[in-house]
Amino acid sequence: MKKQIIIQNKIKQFKKVITVSSDKSLSIRWAILASLAMGKSRAYNLLNSDDVLSTLKCLQKLGVRISLKKKYCEINGVGLNGFKFKRNLKLN
């Protein structure tokens, strides 16, 4: 039996700029949260490490569209229950 999450009240659109130095744990957490959000999220100064790149590859395997540019990373979030995967999918 699947559990369902229902959001009654939506928050207003968030259009603010937050400047944070690059950090592995923050970069990974941003990528995961951005993939669970609806719509586009963009991060500048994302840490370019093996762990962060591995996280982005795993999210792509789950059906999240990710655009990694030289200056920024853009993630098109799929929502809370939006991940798509095939049987026996292995994530590293």
C-alpha cells in the first residue's frame, strides 16, 4: 500500500538569492531537495567532487533532468512522488 502526501497550503514562490560557499554536504542536499521540488532550481558554486557528481548521476537514473553547466547546475524537480525507476536499478 502506497502512502500519499497531501499538501493543503502551498507557499508563495521563492525568488531570493542565497550566497553560500561550495561544500560537499550542502551541494548534495541541495541536489536532492531540488529534485523533490516542482520546477527548476539553479545553484551556482556547486562543489565539483566525485560524491556530488555521483549524486547527480543517481538522480538522473531516477528520471530527474539535470543540466550541469560550467557556472551553474540546473535541476528540473519532479515532485515528492515523481521518481521513476526500473526494476533492479542500482544506484551508487
